[in-house]
Amino acid sequence: MTKPKITFLMLAYNTEKYIEKAVNSILNQTETNINLIVRNNGSTDKTGDLLRQMAASDERMHIIENKNNWYADDGSCYIASGIVRIWPIQNKELLGEYISIVDSDDWLRPDFAERLYQGANDFDADIAVCGHTYMHDGITKGSDRLPPDLCTENLANESERIRTEFMSLYNVFRCYWGKLFKTTFFLKHYDEAWQSVGDRSLLDTATMLRYLRCCRGFASVCEPLYQFRVSTATYKSRFPDGLRVMEAETLWEEGWQFLSTFGAHSDKTDRDLLCLNYAYMDEYLSWIKIKNDESGFQQLAWLALTGNSSVIAKYIRDNEDDILNIILPYTSLVFSRDENQLALFASYLVRLLYVETLMQQPDNPLLMPLLVSCLSDIENSNLLGLTLLEKLPQKTKGLQYILDNEHFMQKKSTFNLWMVHIEKEDDTAEVKTLGKEMMNCFEKDDYAKTCDLMEQISKISPCNRDAMYIRINMAVLAENIELATILGYTARILWPYDVKMQKLCWGVAELKNN
């Protein structure tokens, strides 16, 4: 039996509407020395019947059946030990010189195999790639995405081309279809390339970038020979959670390593990588708009994880306004639709949302303590909101000391010392005298005088502990539970070891619950 030039691999699951077109586009290639291996991955519709009918009339087609989606018949998952093993690479006697993966709802132009095989042979390529056309729901032709015109027997010599055409190369390697892989190359680097993110996520782009790092010979055909069916449900499961943050960080890391491998870093490529990370983050967070079956606490935790991303940490200081403009509107959406919304002030994001509103009131004495509590919160490791601190119209002596001290501004570990230094600088002898008088008036139930003194103190020392203690008490007496709750969560962060303050704050929480 003649060894096939190309073995096409296809994974099929409940695609009865599209499977015939996909398979026929392979079997009807102008290059006939090919074969096709399809894994019917536990389909419950007519996909299996259609595959068996087509295989009966063409000996080049082989079907592997498993009963359950993503599980072998012995019950083992096809993601095992962090590696995706869904492709039937065990059948090595069936594999040709090259391997090409085709999605079961896409299709190929008739000359796909002929053109790519010729390009691969001309340059002894480990990988050959062509362009693809976006077909919206398989009907309406969208845009073409083409690779850079790059053919070489040694990709390591093309650092400048990779540097200048990084985004074009990255875009066609977002997916594993539309390519030829030399079979020996595909198998040699399989375990490295097909690593999962977490225990259940496969990222096409990460897989392709790993293969590219190992690639020597490379060829591109700058025509859209692959037709990609864009479905409205393509990303229906990409709702935000901790896994999405891991994915975004993985994609950045793989892109960075790819550029490093080929010595192709530049200011532009590095910015492009960060923009890709930003776009991925924005994409998965958009599902908060429609996914409301999780608790507000859970969704705020997802948002906080995004804000704490190690990749965002690399560009947050120069782009914080843009990041706030993504995260805070989603925070507002979560907060507005949760029935137990006051409890959500425990999240620094909700307090930060409140701060953003107060920024319209530059003389509001709550601005600084609220914002400092957000920045001091252990959940806020990337110091989201730091630019707002620098925009505060009221620069007390204590705050200015912090803003001018790089040691405080750059290290999260020092933020628990903020209150020590702010109080040290702002709580002057005058403030201490006013504080004693305020506490005496409060004990005598002279609330009018108490409030007047509280405001005087807050103008001089916004983060004064005694003024905050009285403000919380006055909010409770006025039955302003929302304000008492906000201030309670603020004080719990600012004075974590103050027993009297902590007892008051927990009392507010109990009052709220009742």
C-alpha cells in the first residue's frame, strides 16, 4: 500500500448538518493520495450513520468510534496528565507523510492538499500553512485571513520577518486547522504542544505556538484554501471564571516564549501581546452580561481574579483607566442585579465603584479612606485604583508622603503600612484635641456637635480612626444601613487589628442581616 502524502484527522460530534460537506471536501481533493481518519466522538445524532455510509464507499476513509464525548470506552478521559490525547495518533500505520486537522463543520478548497503539499516539499517544511475564509454560519462570506508570504528552510533565520509580521503570523496560528504538519515532527513534539490549561481546557493558539517554536522548515500559501464556518455559538461556553484568567495568561506566556525563541521581541510585538491579552479578557468578561445564574459573590471573585492577573500587572500602570473601564461596568452590572447587594461591599471592586461615583464630589471626606481600603485589600494585588488615588483633589500631608515615596507605591506588601504613615502625618495635635472633644460629645449624646467635630477632623485627616468610628455609629443611628455597611467594610480593611473597630463593623453586618 502506497504511503499517503497527507492524512487528514477529524473529530466529529453531533455535526450531522455539516459532516458530509466536510468529508467530501477532503475525499474530492485534486491530490488523491490521501486518507482520512475520523473519530466519531460519542455523537448522539446521525453523524455516525453518515460517516459509516461514506466510509463504505471510499477505502481511504477510516472511522474510530467511542461511545462518549471526550471519553474512551474504558472510561478514561482524553485529557490525561495535562495532555490532550483525542487525536488517533496510535494508528501510526495509517499515517501519511503529513498530517492535517479539519473541523467537522468546515470544508476545504479542492486544491488544498495539492498546494500545501507542494509548498511543504519545496522547503522541507515541518509546517505549511494557508489562509482561511470566514463563512458566517456557512453561508455568508466574511473576511479572508492570510499568512505572511514566508517560506524558508530554517525559520530561525527569519527573526526580522517574524518581528515585523508577528500579528499576521499569530492570527493564522490561532487554530490548528488549515495547516500541514510533517508527521514525524507532529508526533515528536506532541506531548509538549498538546498541553491543556488546567485540567479541561485546550487552547488551539497555545498548541500552535508551541509547535512553531520547534519548527525549522516553514512554508505558506497566501490563499484562503480553508473555509471556516463561523457559528454564533462558537464561544458559548467561554464564561468568566478562574480558568479564563489562566488561559489569558497562558496565551501571553506562549506568545512571549515564541518571540524569545526567534529573537523577535520589539516594543511593537510586546505591545501587541498585551493588546491580545486585553482583548481576550474583554471577550470572556462580556459573558457576565448574560450569565446570571452564578452568585454575585462568585462573579465578583472572577472579576477580581481578572484584575489580579500576572499579565495585567505588566501593563496596568500605563493603562489603568482602560482596565477600570472594562472591569467596573461589569462590577456595576453584578451589583445591580444581586438581591443581597449590600453584602457585596465586601468586595473591593464594589467599593471602588462607589469611589468612582464619589470622584464627582471632590470635597467628600469618604473618598480617601474608601480608596485606601480598596488599595489595601489583600484581593487587590495589582493595586487597581492607584491612578484614582493620584487624582484625589485633597492631598493631605500623609497622602502626599505616600505618593512621593516609591517604596510605598511599588510594593503591595507595604500597603498595610499606609495607615500608620498617613495617621502619623495627618493626626496632628489639633486633630487629637478635636478627637477627644468629639468622643466626649458622642458619649453625652450631643450628636449635632459630634457631627460638626467629625467633619472638621475629616477635612484635616480623612483617614482618622476616631472620625470613622463615629461616622459608622452615626450612620447606624440614622438607619442609613447602606452607608454603615460601606464604611464597615472599609474600616475592617483599614484597622484589621483594632478590636473595638472590628466589633463595631461586625455589629453593622449583623444589623444589616437582620
